[in-house]
Amino acid sequence: MATSTAPPNAGRTGTSYLAGLADGRRVYLAGEPVADLAHDPSTEGMAAFLAELLDEHRPDGELTGPDGHPLAYSLAHSGDEVRARGRAFARIARLSGGLMGRSPDFVATVLTAWSGAADHFGPYADHVRAYWRHARAANLLLTHAISDPPADRHLGPGPNGEVQALRAIRTTDEGVVVRGAKMLATLSPFADDLVVYPFRPLGETETDQALCFAVPVATPGLTLYSRPSYASTPAGDGPLAGRFDELDAVCHFDDVLVPWDRVFIHGDVAAANNLRPGTGMTSYAWHQSAVRAWIKAETVYDLAARCAKVSGRDRQPLVRQQLGELGGIVETLRGLVVSAETGTRPDGFGQHVCDPVPLAASGMLNARLYPRAIELLQAIASSGLVMHPVTADEDPGSAGHAFMRTYFTGAGVDGLAHGRLLRAAADLTMNRFGTRQVLYERLFLGPPETFQAKFYDIFAAGRSVDSPVLDGLDG
């Protein structure tokens, strides 16, 4: 892979990103091809936000380190550097209200962990290091695809006996040819590159599925089949979905050639199965997701508090209790991030990372706390979620303009401003966008009960505190 001599992020702007989306990528949205992601009504809001995010990476900004590179791509050599990376995560999360589950800093942290532990990749170690340097210098927007299609997980082969999970089918002088599918590639229609690696443990005979690589989304033979967009509502009636619907897709690899310099694991089941402990990547990824969970809870709280104030419900004892519980959710998730960042330590690869126990606790608890936060928002916004002014009512010439402006008047705002708050609350609590957000957080780390058992192992392994009051009771 060629190494650029240009300054970090040279020429990488929101404008160039939007123009680059017309690179021949094959994206189907609800069965129809999307010709122009930057301007299609179903995708332009998300594309525009990502362009804004790239423009936030200024040399003197919160998202960029002293070396000029994005902090999401930084290896930390001290606790202060870990916390600086955490502040960058928080800044990115606040720009989207934490509503982007796969904002580009997530997979950037995964790749960064791999670069710091590149020896895990054996003969492909230099490929990992070079790709990390390339992605960091270009500030690539990355996402990943790691889950296998349902037919391979539970239902056996397809109707004609074919196996559908992604696998290597042959090698050439140029690279590895892969065929099959991966899902749920959140953000993939908008990403620069797609990073692929196994999610489930592989059996000893599944060497053809022991793959880890990165390819541009526009790679020949790669097709993305996305779910319908949740932004497909009149502008303003889905104010959050319209900007932050990152889309989820199934990725079909039809004999895609992965160049050797983009191959990181090939045929090594042990390297694939030990990818997480062998690189320490979970500490990096969980740091980003824990910060995002905290900021997302803040967003729900702020929206609920504004709805309560405007409607006058903030004076009702029950609503005040509900807001108190929401505040407790925010503080719980924030406190776990502070605990993790305070407890930074060197890992086994010479880098500094967060204490993983609070990060794991955040992931475990957020699977239940976020759905509860949405329940509280529903209770606080109440019937206003069902009936409120819509975008069309803001037109002075519309039939309902004067009535809605007056009838929905709230404390300090007219009815139209009140309607904008309620539309945002409805987006998170009643619409497809909000329902998907709840499911995403509930299953972010897999089935919640399974992760609770895993957390027991994580928590118990680090326990060394004696409890004198209990000593001798079980001896």
C-alpha cells in the first residue's frame, strides 16, 4: 500500500466526501438502486451529517491530536491520552446526540487496537500497520460487517444446497477471492471502507471462513442491500431520523478480490477466534460505546426535561420523579466512564487503555437502562406523542397554522416550537427509527442475559478485596 507524503487529512473535507459517494458503489434501498446518496431524500441527511463530522476534524479542534491525526485513530501512551480520546468520543457523540450506534470512531478504535497489537496477525502484521496508517492519514469513515446470514447460523444450507456465509474460495497472485454474505453492516452505504472479521467462534475445519480484511465499499462485486430508510417522511416530521438514520445492510460479496495488502487473517482459525483477547480491541471499542451510551442518555433526559417544562408537567410530582430517574440513568453511565478512564492502565501490548470492568458494566446496564429511559420519555411526553403539530402546520398558508400555533402553546414557546419538540420525542419513542434504536441498544453486546453471565466472569476475575465481616462463614 502506498504511503502518502501529504499532511494528515489533506484535502479530506465534507465536500470531497459527498462528491466521493458517487464512486460506483452498489447500494439498494428497499430493493431500488440509490443513484446519488448525497442527494437522495432517503439518505441525504445522514450523508450531510457525516460531511459535517469530517469538517469538525480541524487541526485545533477537539477531535484531532497534536500530531494532526484524528484522536479516534490514536494509540495512547498515558492516562491523559486515553482521556483525550474519550473527550473526542464525547464530542462526536454529542454532535449526533449519541444516536449513531456506528459512528465512524467506533471501527477506527478497533483498527487502532489491531495496529498496537499487530503481531497477533502473524505474516499479515505489516498489512495491519500500513492500513491503519493509511486510514488515519485519510481519516477514512469505516464500518464493519461481522455477522453471518441466518441460513448459516441456524437453518442449514440454502434451498439449492449452497452455503451463504462469507468464505475464501481461492487465492491468486493479486489476493484472496471471497464469496458470500455478511450482515448487519450498519452505516455501510455511507462508509469509505468495510472491515470484515468473524463474530462467532469458528470450528477447526472452517478455515475458509477465517478471514479478516478491509475493502472499499465501491469494490467491484460488492453489493449492499439496505433496509428501507426511516428518513422517508416529510422533511421535519422525523427530525432525528432525517439526520441520523445510518442504515443497516446485508453485504453480498460476489467473487470479490481482496488485494493481499488488505488481507489481515486468511485461513488461521486460531488467529480469528482469538482476535479480541489477542489484540485487546474490546477495551478500545467499549470505551467509545460507553461514552456514546452516556451521551445518548443525556439526549433523552434533555428532550424529556424540555417537553416537561414546555407542557408544565415539570411541576407534577410524578413527572419530577420520572425526571429524577432519568437523571440517575445519565449519572450512572457517566460515572462508569469516569471510573474506567480514571483506572487506565498499560495493556499487554505497550499501550494505555481504560479499566475494562466499568466499560463492560456500562454495556451490560445500558441494554436495560436505555429502554427504560425511552419508557420514561413516553410517560413524560404523554399524549403529545400521538397528536402534535406537523411540519405542514408551520406554513402560514396552511389550514391548521393559526390553530396549532395557539392551541399547542407551551411555557415560553408557541405551538409550532412545542410541536418540534414533540416530533423529536415521537421519533425516539413511537416511530421505526426509535424502535430500532431501542433494539440496537438492547442487543448491542448480544443477548443481554448472555452478556450478564460474561460480565460475572469479567467482574469476578478482578476481585481481590477481602470482606472481613464474611470471613469464616463459609469455611
